[in-house]
Amino acid sequence: MFNAVIDAPFGKVGIRIEGGAVRAIVYLPESMQNVAPDTPLAKRAVEQIERYFERASAKFELPLAPIGTAFQKRVWQAISGIPPGVVLTYGQLAKQVGSAPRAVGQACGANYFPIVIPCHRVVSSSGIGGFANHAEDGFFRNVKRWLLAHEGIPYA
């Protein structure tokens, strides 16, 4: 199912490779078994994600699968321009892409490449907001909290 599964400070990260590109990055619970990278690209993705865990300013240079709608790609491109340590609200990002905050939130939730496309840097105007299509507190929101704290932006 995954070409690699690695330890993360909040659980695990799974990586899927397809056709010479990263197809998905998935947040997984601690209970998942690790999987050693089985392709050179999976190994490269693991190295870059681990480098990010060490240093929030780490850059990613990975081929990403050409998936998502035209609108999602526009939102993801805008998200990719948010530097570490900075957050935008769904409303601010919506203004940048000429859309509505709810649509931006849906595009964030549909992101196949979290960490690489840092949707955790998009928050609600009234707090941390949802994450990975999960609005309630729990595993995914805790992942978002960890990622933001790692970049110097604490959210309770």
C-alpha cells in the first residue's frame, strides 16, 4: 500500500509513489508498521521529510503526481508560497485565488501532498481550523498543531 512508512514526531508518515512521481503523503497513527523505502524516489521523499522534521525551513524538491482539479492546483500553488513560520487564514488565501473560504478549505482538505504542500499553514480566522478534512479535535488536528509549533507558531 505504501512505498515507505516512517516515524514522525506525531505518529507515522506514509508515502506512495506512482509513475515516477509522489502520488500521496499520508499521516498515519503510531500503530502502523514502518516500511523501508522500496524505490529511489521513495528514499528521496523520506530523506526530505525527515530533513523537514529536523529543520522547518527545509525545502522540498520532489516530482508530484499531476492530480487534483484546476482549482485545487491553484490553491495548492498559493499554499506552496506560504513560508515556514507564517500562516494565512482561509479567507486571506481565498482572496488571493479569487474564491470563497469554504472552497479553499475543501481544497486544503483534498491535498494529496501534506508537508510538501503545507496546508497546515492555513488556519481559521477564529483559531486553528480543521485539517485533512477533519474538523474535530483528535489525531489530525494534533498533527496540525505539531507542524505549526515546529515552525514556531503555537496553537492551543
